[in-house]
Amino acid sequence: MGRRKIGYKAPEGLIRIPKSSCWYIKRTVLGKEVFKSTGTSDLIEAQEIYHIVMTELLKESKAHYANRILGRSVPFSFVVERYLSEISPSKSKAGRNDKNSSKHLLKYFDESKIDGITKQDVYGYLDWRKSTINERLKRAVSGSTINREKSFLSEIFRKAIRWGYVNENPVIGIEGFSENKRKRCITDEEFEAILDSMEDNLSDIFLAMYHTGVRPGRIYNLQWQQIDLEGGRCIAFDNTSDNKKVPEELHINSVLLEILSRRKKERRTLIPYVFYKPTLKPYSEFDALKAWKRACQKVNVQECTPRDIRHKSLTDMGKNGYDLSRVGHVAGHSDPRTTKRYTHFSINETVGPLESLAAKKFGERKRRNEG
């Protein structure tokens, strides 16, 4: 390019690249140097183009900053980060799952403006996730996983509306994927064998799950301050989630009353938890799962988890003649269709209802005449 003259000053923001006759605009973006051609070799014209480009970029930057302050046109990732920092910590265990639910949503929508995401974009995300292979399991992502992410996306938009970033929720009205119904149900014999193979301290936990029908986490962290063994004979629960509610109070049946009364007599002072380990800490989900699997292996029961106890409890309530609405009230289900997925009936449960129809003997006269 030749030797520069003494006193030479390079044009502001412009640079010449070898083997090109055009002037280039030089900028630093995210720590990397970026070169864009002005399309002209004339320095005066290149300088005019440079100033026009920089003025537009400055306007865009100022507008973006102002929109952030005013709550308009912020990136999707910005809203998710705000949700994870402000909302998720108050949601107990459900809040810890939000980060997992957001991972692929962030990957797909990333810096897209929140107010520019449409229903078609949401459908595009669902199709993309359905074609994704789970790296750990080496199989397609399940419908239930995608539905959880869709639900989280809808929650993000509900908060975005409240915060003034958008005016409508594009997720509303979009159907989810079908979820495989859990076909495995613990039999009475299997449950009895599993409990017999455990020490009392552990079997009490799983019996408490069965005799309340609540989600396992509610039992692992159950505290004495929630329990009234004398007056109301009930367990009080706080609802920490809008969509996973339980009755504020659940009745303590005779079996659970015996268990809790015994444990209260054996209680160590100042221990708030009903069920606790030798370390005086409550059982975690991992602790209970490990104990459950160990017991299942002893009695050769396969493909069974502690959550199946809840399925068994609700199923047995249904077998005892209680309809879905009453069983769903105990379970904390707002939709009877959810309760239906938790109840498992075998062919034996169809014998009584169908045999009762035989008593009517419709068409018997015709069959007798034909015979």
C-alpha cells in the first residue's frame, strides 16, 4: 500500500483492505472487529456513508435503551432472566425447574423481541422440540417435557403482559402434545412386600404418602406444626403454586393417626420434621428414591417409583366408590381429566358393572323363542 506520508491521519472509522478498492467501515461488536464495505473507493463519499451509518446505529441504540426503560421491545432473554431472578425463587421446588424449562426456549428465541413472537413462532418451537433428540436418553423428547416448556413459555408471557412488555399471550389456544398415560400400578401384594422389606422409619414415609394421596414432596418436608392430632385431626398444607393446589386441610385417617401418634412419642425435642434421617435432616427426594429402589430390588418389583404410591392411593379411592371430583379434591386437581390419568382400573373392575346389566335380561324372550 506504500509508505504513509508524514502527518498522515487515517479517516475516522474507515480502513482500506488489501486487494479491495473500496473503503470499509471498521467497528468492534461484542469484542470482535467487524468490517463492512461502503461500496465506494471515493473517500469523501465513504465518509458520508460512515456518518449516516453511525448516526442510524446511535439512534437504534438510544431507542433500544429507551424501550428497555419503558418496557417495550425487550429481548425474550431479558424477560426470562427477570422471571428467573424475581419470580422463580418464590416458587419453592417448582422454581428450581424453571431454569431447565427455559434452557431450550432461550436457545430457540434468544434475542428475539418479546413483542415480535407470534403463534406461528410458538408452533415452530414445538415442532423443533419434537424433532430434538434427548442426548442423555438417545430418544425423542417426550410430549410431557415439551408441554412443561410450553406452560413455562405461557407463564413468561403472562408476566410480560403484567410488566408492560406485551399486550397478549400467543401461547393461549395452542394445543399441547399427548402424554403417555402411566400404565404401571402397584398391586396390593407388591406394596405390602415393599413395605415389609423396609425398617419402620422408612415404611412410615410411604404409608403417609398412601394415606394422604398428596405429592411425595409434601410428605418428605412434613412438619409437626402442620399437624393437629387432637382437635381437628387434620394436616394443614400451604399452597405454594397456583396450578398445583391441595385442600388447605386433609383428614387424618385411623392408620395415619396411629403412625403420627407413635412418631410424636418418639420425637426428639426441637426437631420440626415428622420424618428425618439420623442426621436430623428431612429426607430428600433422592434419599427416598434410593430407599424405595433398594426395597423393590429385595422383593423383585420392577419399574416402580415412589410417585406411583399417589397413583395407587387415588385409584383405590376410585375403587371404593368415590367419583373423580371428590378424589380430585383430595389430590389437588382442578381438572377431572387429570385425576382420570391417575386412576388405573383393571378388567376386574368392569365385571360388577357389566354383570349388573345382565339382570335386566333384555331380549331373553326372543332368544328363547328362537331356541
